[in-house]
Amino acid sequence: MLVPYDALLQLPSATMDNLIKEYLLTQVEDGSFSDTNEQVYISAIERCKQLLKQEILVVEFSEDDESIAIKPKEHLRR
């Protein structure tokens, strides 16, 4: 189930930032985000927020295992 962007705006900012940080860490692990410089990291968080707003990235809640994750919209199962 996709979480609407408007619902994300109602989350505490720390919760949203932690969700984005978790997503960015997966990008570091797979090599698509390689620089862990603090300023680059802050910029990446802001970029993720923009991509979520544009619905290029989406937040998906899995009812099966009750997990939540940010994913590129193009990677969703159709």
C-alpha cells in the first residue's frame, strides 16, 4: 500500500528524516550513493524530500510484514 504524500507531511520531522536516512543507507550499500560527507548527506535528504513530493520516490507500507520503505516509483510491482 502506498502512503500518500499528504500523509507523510503529518509525520514528525524526525520520523520522516529517519525514514529517508534509512533509504539513503541502502543506496550507500548498493553503491548508488557513495559519498558520506555530512553536507552531501544533508543535500541528499533534501533531494529525497523533493523526489517524494514529485512522486518519483514513494513510500510503500507492506501489510505482510508491517514494514515501510522508500522506493523509486518505477520499481513498484504492477
